[in-house]
Amino acid sequence: IPLTFRKRLSAYTVSYRVGGSIIEAIVDTGSPFLFVPKPSESTCSPSYEWGCLRDEGSPVPGLTPTVERFDGNEGYVDWSNSTFSFDRTLNDQATTINDVYPLTSSSADQSALFPVYVTFGILSESLLDGTGGIFLGLVKYTEKRIRPSFL
């Protein structure tokens, strides 16, 4: 999975698809969450660098919106389900990692690494201010009180 080092952020980023939307996020080794920005005039403008969520997926039964606080920013997170894949660019032709490593019902190990359907958080704009941003968390195991892990 290709990572991009963003010197300005001193961080690595990764591109992925949620539904039909291409999103870029900071790789976060300290959280379990997959986040996308809430669609708005500012997050869907051409100058917004993280991508625009075009399809908010479907609500997660039993998982109501939560108020989250990250680095002093507080805001709402709506939890949703949708399809997911990592993007990969080869010779200026966009493909997905799932095209290279297809998922089958008999390949449990691959489905753990490259899920097809995931739960993700849709961040309100107040959580995108300051040091806030779009993150793809790599922590797999969480306590029950913590929302779902991406992995």
C-alpha cells in the first residue's frame, strides 16, 4: 500500500476509497478509527486536499452519533458503513489494491487486511480545525466502550 510522506505535516498519508469517494488520510498508529470529512461546501471544494465524501453509506444499527474531542477540538462524529479499498496508482492508471489482491470467501487472512465493508466515522468540520484532520487508525483491538476499529 503506497504511503506518501508529507513534509509539511511530518506524517505519512494514504489514499483509500469509501463508497465511490477517494479520501486521503494521515496514517495514525495511535488510534483505531477510519475517518472521512463530513460533506460540505468547504470539504468538497477543489482546494480541499483530503477528498470529498460523496456517499455517506448506511447508518450502523445501535451506534449513535458521538461527541468526540481530539487535540482540543470537539465535534460530532456520525458512524456509518460502506465499501472500502486502498487506492493504488500504476502508470497513471488508478486501480484498487483489491484488484491486485482479490478477496474471496476462502481467504480469511486477506479479508482481515483488506476489508470490503467497514464502519467509519464522518467528522464534523469542527474536528478538522487546527491539528485535527482525517486519520486512518492502525490500532486493531479496542475496549467495548470505544467505537469500532477500522481493522
